[in-house]
Amino acid sequence: RDLTRRPTQAPQDSPTISPMGPPTAFPSAMPTYSPSGTPSGMPSRDHDQVIMTGNREDLQLGGRTTSSFGYIWNMRTKPDSGVLMITGMDFYTESTNDVTFELWTRMGTFKGFKGSYEGWDLIAQGTTRGRGIGRYTTIPEEMFTPVSIPGGGEENGGMRSFYL
């Protein structure tokens, strides 16, 4: 039987009990205009995104940076965004030895909360091997507690601070 690349105006035969051929890898030329009434179980893929706060030049400075005792920063969602789930984090260190770290977080800004652990929650701590100049060091997944940032922007509570 010949299979056509497009449907005919009217069916040629009655429906068959089994498929007529293998499934294709091409999307439908006529998708539906509305979603189904039943939600799917699990997403078909993870919605992984990476937020990069340093660039290649930052990573290549190698010893020419000023010294510090950690990083503190705010992350906020956009007014039209949904909830942002933070499931991991990398950091930069020149060391290729074991590095001890702590990652603290709090909802809202860090302003007014520097220099104290009051109002902060510890979400990761441990020791991991630093990857050295030009490479980010990943906080191992089993040492990291995922956190979320509410959607809707800073005005609607969509801000979280971190201190590494």
C-alpha cells in the first residue's frame, strides 16, 4: 500500500487495528490550537537554565583580583515571570585543593543583613575540590538544598539574597 505525504480529502478505507507505518520524527503540520483538558504527568524535559555572573576574562585573572571573604548578592525575578527554582550553584576559586564553603540565603535583600547570620538560612556547606583558574567549581548536588524565588518581580516578593 502506498502512503502519501499528506492526507487525502476522504478516507480510503476503514480504520485499521494496528498502525500503518512507523511513527515519524516530524511535528504535525496541523497542531491543535488549544491545550488538552488533561495535564501531562511529568515534563518531557527539564527546563535547565544557567545564570552566569562571571565571564571568561573574569576567570582568567588568576591572582590579580582583590581578596575577599565571600560574595553577597541579590537575585530577583522579572515582573512577568513565574517561580524560579534554584537547584544548584557553582563558584569561582583559584584553588585546586579541597575548599570548604558555606552558602546562606534569605528572602528579600541582603541590605541591612550583612555581617550577621541573623535572618539567613544555611542551604549548602561542605568541602569540595576546587577546579582552579578559569573553571567554575560546582557545589555537589547532595550538599545543596534547592530554594525558590517567587515570580512576579521584586515588588511581589520575588527577591532572594545569597552569601557564599
